[in-house]
Amino acid sequence: MAARLPDSVWASIRTVWEYDPDEPSYTVAAERAGQKHGFSPPKNGSISKHLKSDAKKGDPWERRGSLSGINSAAHRKADHTSTNSSTENDNNQDVTAEDGNDGNGSSTKKEQAARIESENLRADLISRHRQEWNVSRVLLNEAIADRKGNTKEAFEKAKLAKISTEIIKIRQDGERKAWGLDDLGNFDPTKLSDDQLDKIIAGG
């Protein structure tokens, strides 16, 4: 019976799989971690069992290092910000839960801190973008409300709402491009065959 691998080994493999920007397969992640920390990579069967075990514990492995992963997390944090929820506790939990004792803790913490900072910066931007749309919405609502009592003023407010909307869209489109919020990299799932999609799902 094969010896049970220590938690530090699994933490190393998970860190590589979650954070390496090229999103390696489970096998490649195990090989990279083994080369980096000097242990023999586990077989695919062992990796599969460990993944299922973590998932059952409510701690599934998730991609963290790609821009799309950062953006997804940023949107989640922006949701909290938009509803006046504090994200401070979430940030602390991220570092604690994913710290991992992989023999290279300092490096892992730096990677996680950099990801959290990237998420927070984008979350602030997304939250501001959402709030900015309220300006034109308020102006338009006021124009509709005034359309019978003061047609001229209602028209001016509607025109201002239209101009504000156009300006907001132009600026926000530029900011989204500058921050890569709509960039999924070179990955386009619509161009993959069924076999390629099956391999990705299987972690190959």
C-alpha cells in the first residue's frame, strides 16, 4: 500500500495548479511541484482521489493565477462592496485558508497577496462603474417624472442623461480595456473540440 503523502506535498501541487498562469493540468502541476520541492509526484489516481476528498470537504481546487480567475473573484468582491458589505474579513480568510504549509510558505503568501491586491483593485473599479450608472438613471427618471409639468426641463434632463450615458460608456470601456476586465486571454472554449473539452474537464 502506497504511503500517504504529507499535506505539505499536496499544498505544493495545489499551489502550482491554482496559481501558475498557464493553467497546467493536474499531472503537470504535480511534476512541477515535485521538481521544485524535491519529491516524487503522485500518480493520477492519487491526485483524483485527493481532489474528490477536498471537494467533499467543501474546499475544491480553483484556478487562481489567470486573469479570468482574478476577474471572477473581483466581481464577487464588487458584489459585496456594492451592498455595503466589508471585504476585510474575506481577504483575511483568503490568506488563512489558502496559506498552505508547503515548505515554501513565504513564496506562497507573496503569490496570494499579489492576487488579492489585483482582485481588490479591480473590485473597486467595478464597484465604481456600477455606481456611475446611477447618475444617468436618476436624470432619466427625473425627466420622465417632469415630462407633463415642465416639458422643456424634462427634455433637457433627458438629453443630459443621454450625454452622461455616452460619456460614462466611453470612459468605462477604456478603463475596462486598460485593466483587462474583459480579457480571457487566448482561451476560447467555443473553438475547442469535444475531445479537448473532455480532456480539460478531466484535468489533462
